[in-house]
Amino acid sequence: MSPMAKGANIALQRELPDLQGVVFGVDWDTGGERVLDDNLTLLTILVGQNGMALSPDHVVYFNQLVSADLSTAQLQQALGGDDAQVEVELTAVPDDVSRIVFAIYLSEGSGSSRNLGQLKRLVVRLLNLDGGASIISSVDLAEGLSAETALKLAELYRLGGQWKLRVLGVGYSSGLHGLAQEFGVSL
Amino acid sequence: MTIRTDLPYLRARSLRAAQPAPPAPAVSPSPDLADVAGSVAEQPSASLDLSAPVVPSPAQPPSASLDLSAPSAPAAPAVSASLDLGDSAPPTPPAGTPPAGTSLTLFDETPATPPGGTSLSLDAPSQAPAAPSRSPHGHTRTADHGLGLPTINAGERRPMTENEPVVELTRMQSAAGGLDAKVAVSNPSEVILGLVFETGDSRESLVLPGLSQQGPDPRRPIFRATTSGVAVNLRRITDIHRLVLFAVPTRPSKQLPGGTVTVTTYGESRLEIPLVAGPTLGAQALLTGYVVEGRLVLRAEHDPYSGTLQQICAAYGYREISWRDPYTPLV
Amino acid sequence: MAVSLSKGGNISLEKAAPGMTNAVIGLGWDPRTTDGAPFDLDASVLLLADNGRVRGDSDFVFYNNLTGDNGAVQHQGDNRTGEGEGDDEQINVSLAQVSPDVQRIVVVASIDQADARGQNFGQVADAYIRIYDADDPHNSTKGVRFDLGEDASTETALIFGELYRNGGEWKFRAIAQGYAGGLASVITQFGLQVG
């Protein structure tokens, strides 16, 4: 399957009717820039009907590795070639979660400022949680980035009772603030 | 058939003098953050009352590491009244002492430890969501114990008074960006801020501007000196166990100026800690921080005890540091 | 819920369309929340003679030419950002007033400057185009809706469908043909030239 462009979507269960869960992986190339590597942070938000995070316990990141409903869990150490990974048990996602948004941001606590335009490469992919076979991967999302410090990578969403994945690749120059504001995450 | 050679309006639109109003009302569907923030910040009232004034406990810490040979040694180190989590030698609370005067003793949070492994000597109501303990694929989540401590909203300013010296940051506040500690006094050159800390892997060290700019690992620091204070990189919160923010006078007279020390989060919550004017023996502890189940609990110490920096560190349980002299750590 | 159309689908509102004398074409989307140029979607129609081409430039009704066929077709105005509830752009078609030599009315959705801005329908939140009966707006059977973000996600223009004469009546045929070349790539096939 050819790499998915920004904006493209795929009906997961049309391709894989028995799909129970997925691993969302992010693979970034910072060109050896340690500050970028250290501060790139994966954030996964379980979003309700109103477009907002269902609760503070439905935001998954390094300081909260598992969502309150246990459906979504970030790995402390990604497997394979990815730099960060989140597992989503699609069958365990509560009904009031209408989509799951995967994002990265550059944490600003180190005193050094960088932006995502400095990334050499940024690819996301989806694996079958059962067995780890690759389902799809994206085009290089780093292309076209400049001053962004946070980026919505992709979203899993429900449509007609099925799960779909959409590749996003759009972001904010306001970092985590931008993500927090869009999804109602209290800072 | 007209062959249009320039359909210019496809590239640049003409301006219309009077544009018909769109039929739909122009209501911006902007997210109502205030509501979300408000509901999130709601916490049940504290069942563990840490807001009582700090009364030095009669219980001395069992350790004898205080340097009593120093001049004017303090009577009661503040460690007995502080929120002491996972200290290597936790003070034993005397029987019958109300919770306010005793320590809250938690062991280190280890993510791999099942909920039962976290001992908590407080009976605050658990706010752990009622979720199954294990998902089909085996995802588990350690229980969150509601600490029941005061919280703070984004953008809020909070004077850390003696009556309400404690603030518990949320997991997100404890992980977003960094904490920035700055001193607000009329003559900033009279005082510097420093941090003594213990990492998750039990390393103790200090950041002291001019002596030790960052720590623990200079290539990937968690704590660092800034132009006007010190900062904590909360991207590394999982590597932090505890910390003390202190002030050191720069004048030979060892006089601390009066003023305020502010600690600001990524969400612009601002904790304001009074810096009391007066003589000191070398350092004054201002704020302690402990990481409790991924949440940073910060407490203004209002500590009248004054000592050398070495004594202050020892009083707060940082004993794994070597000293060049009582004022100068060997870093 | 209106009839939803998916890619390549061809829905003919045999029952609904004959009763329709005033059609509304509605285009809606959510404003951009992220950095970058706004998503500027456009609704337009082309009035075609029986040779399948426009009679002239004025038969292309869009943001810079809001009225067509002596007022039979009325574009309610351009929306550049998607701000607002419900339909963000609307085109009204009074079918009875359409000139006899207009045989078909092609309905198009497109993104302005999509190429330069690197945009496609899939990046726009809640983007749709629909057609419904102006005299019976709440009758969901008299409407067709296409979700632009789902089945035309990587496209930048879409022929949603066409109103056409059938005997003495107007009907609507859904087409849902996407194009990656923006509005220009659509209108050139109907006898308009860009450039």
C-alpha cells in the first residue's frame, strides 16, 4: 500500500475485519540533534463527542502511560524502529470516545527552543497489535513544516461503527499550549 | 465559446463593496476552556489537612546527621514537619499526633509496581477511576490515590501562606514544560536561588548558580540555573524524586533581602513564596517538592531555621552530598 | 439524515427531485484550528447547454460572479474561513426560472489555492457539500450529502453532482468525482479556460 498523504484516510476494518487493536508508531529523524530528540513528546488524546479530551485521565503521555479506561497505553520503550509507540485496543475503547488523536510536541522545559521544521523526517505508521504486521505508513510529514512546535499526526475515529485512521500532519507554533487549547486539556 | 485568457478571480479575488452576509450566524465554535478547566480543577475537600500551621514536631528524626558542631545549631529541623516521601530515614510520627503534624509517608512510585505496592499512610478518598485493572491486551494502570491537597488552575496566582503552604500539581502540570523559579527583590544581586535534589535513581546533588550550573548530568540536565533563578525540566519528571528550593545571600553579612520567590508552571500558574528579610547562617529553605505518583507536591516551608547550606541540606534529608566547606558542596 | 453519498456513488433522487422547485446547495466546514493558511472552500455551479458546455463566462456562478442566468442562480456569498454554524456557503437555484437552453447544472466544491497551501479535503474538519429542497429543508429524504473529508480526502475539487432536466422536471444525479487539480481542473472541461 502506498504511503498515506496528509488528509488521507483508511477504513481499517474494511481491510482487516478481525482487527482488535493497533499500535501507532512515530519514527522521527532529528539528524542527531539531541535537544530535539530529548524534547519530542508523544501525546495521545481520547476525544469525546464535543471534540474535547474526555478527562485528564484520557490523555496518554510519558507521565500517564495508560488511559483511565485502559484501552490506550504508551510503551515506555518503543519496539522496532519507532521512536515512540502507543497501543490502542480498539475493542476496549469506550463508546463515548469518538476519536483518538495522536500528536507530538516539543517540550519547552529544557531552556532550548527548537521547532519541528528542523526534523529531517517524520513518519507515522500503524501496526496490527496482534502480531505486529504493518497496516499503513504515512508520507514524510516533516515536509512543509516550519515553525510548528506541536503537530497533530493522525487520528483514529469512528465512522459507521467502524474505525478509520486519518493522517493529519498539521500543527501549531504554540506547542503544547495549542494542543491543550484545542482539546480542552488543563495545564 | 469564450476563451478566457485571464480568469483573474481564480487567483486573486476581487473585493466586493457589499458582501452579502452569509446566512449562518457567525458564531465561533471555539472550545470553552473555562468550563473544562473549572471542572477539572474541582477536587474533593482535603481529608488530610496539611494546611495547618507548621508546628515543629517533638519527634526528632532518628538520624543524627545534623552537624551539631556548627554555631547556633537549630533546635528542630524542619524535616519533621515536612511532607516526607520516601526519605531513606523517615521520621517516626509519635502516636496520637494529628495528621497535620506528622509526615505523609509514601514510598517511591515505581510504575511497574502493582497498586498494592504503594503504601500510603493517609485515608484520603481514592479518586482512582473505577476501571478494570487489566485490559484484554494486558494494559494496567497503577492506582491514583487522591491526595486531597489544594490544586491550582492555569494562570492562577497563589501566595503560599503559612496557613495554606501546599499545592499539588496535576499529572499534566507536573509534566508540561518546566518549573521556573525566580526571585523578585529590589536588588536581585543580594540573593541567589539554588536547588538540592534527589533523582529517581537516588542521586543527590545541587544546582547553585556560579558553582554548579546544571545537574545531574550536564549533557542532559534536569535542573539548571537560569539568568534569574533556577528551573526544573519537567519532561524529566519521571526521573525526579524530590527537591528543595533554597535562597543563599550573596553579601558577606549573610543578610537575605525581603521579597518574593515565584515558581511558575508551563500553564502560568504562579506560586508565590515569601522571602523574609533577615540574617541567615548561610541558606534558607523555601520550597520542597516531592513527586507522588507522577504528581509534584510543592510546599512552602516557612522555615525559621537557618543554617549553613550543608545543614539545610541535611535537615531536609539530603545526606549523600560531600562538602568542600559547610557552605560549598563538592560537585 | 440525508442520503449519504460515497465515492463514485450515483444517487438519483427520483422521488424527491420532481417536487423540488427551489434547490439549495450548501457547503460547510470547520475553521482551521492549527497554524497555516485558512481552509477556504468554495461552492460553485456551472450552467451547461445541451452541448455540455457553458454558454459564456457568466454561466459559471462562483465567489466572483454571484448571480447567474438572470437571477435564477444566486450565490449567497463567499466565506473564506469556515467561521459560522451550518452551511458556510450556499447557492440557491430557482429551477423554474432557469433558461430553457440550460440543460444541466453542475455542482462543484473546491479548495482555494489548495496546491500552494498544500491542502486537501481530508485536512478540513467536518467538510461537506449537500443539496436539499429550499421549500422543505427539514425533509431529509429530499437531500443528498457528501462528506468531503472521507471519500474525497486527498482531492482538492469535487463534482458533487448535477441537476438535469428530465422531461418537464428537474432531477439530481450525484456523481462525486474528485479532482486533485483544484477548481481550474474542473471548469476547463466545461469550456472555460483558466490562465
